[in-house]
Amino acid sequence: MGDKKRGIYHKFNVTRTDGTSAPDQKHLGCAYFVLDCDHDPHAKAAIKAYADSCRADYPQLAIDLDRWAGQFDFGAPGTPSNPSASKGVE
């Protein structure tokens, strides 16, 4: 079955770099939604929507997301595979 008909399913294992997804930590077992910014043409719209949603509470994050979303042609061939490394976003 192709991804276009599957809906949501377990596709990624996410581990936080700050260690808070370890056993007995705050983020153990949290649900995450991963975007493929290299291949998914819908990722840019999702990032822009998140930036708009968090703008009042996290203004610097919103600015960074706006900048990041504007630098890449999401879903286009040849998009950098690690935009945060090449564009200074962490």
C-alpha cells in the first residue's frame, strides 16, 4: 500500500538530543510528527502554519521558521538534505 492511502502510521523513532526522551524523563513516549523537507511539497505550508501559531508565545522560533521556510524549495529535486547545517538553523 502506498503512503497516499495509508494515513498515519509508525514510520520514525524520535530521540531528543537533550536527553529528555530517556526513561524516567519528561518526553519519554511523546508523540511526534516528522516532516521531510527534502521531498514533501506540503512541508513548507506546515512550517509556515506552525510559525504563525507559535508567534505570540515564541517570537524568535517563528522568525527562525519563517526564514528557514523561505530558503528552501521544499519537495524539489536538489534540495539540501540537511538545511539546518547549511543555513545555520538549530
